[in-house]
Amino acid sequence: MAGGKGKVKLDAGLIERARKVAEAAGYSSVEEFLTHMLEKELRQMEEAKDEADLKERLRGLGYIS
């Protein structure tokens, strides 16, 4: 969905945690904070040299075992 806006369902508890952190960090909204966090994480994943490197990065972050 290039250039468009989409909707993602998140657990209410996760949204509340993100809202508190976003507010404390000075973000104008929880959406701005979550966008920033996703961009940061995606950038790190995109810098992987190959699939094995990507898997190792994900494993290091605890996303896969």
C-alpha cells in the first residue's frame, strides 16, 4: 500500500505503554512515536547483508529462536 495509510490492530496494553513513552519522550502523538520506532527497526533489518544475517539480527532481538 504505497503512500497510503493503513490500519494495524495492537493490544490495548501495548498502545497504552507506547502512549506513556511517547508522551514522556516528547512525541506529538503515539502514532508519531510508533512510526519512528518502526522506521528505526526496519532500517536495521534492511541493513542485513543477506538472509542469514537478517535471521541472526532477528534472533539477537528475540524475535526468533
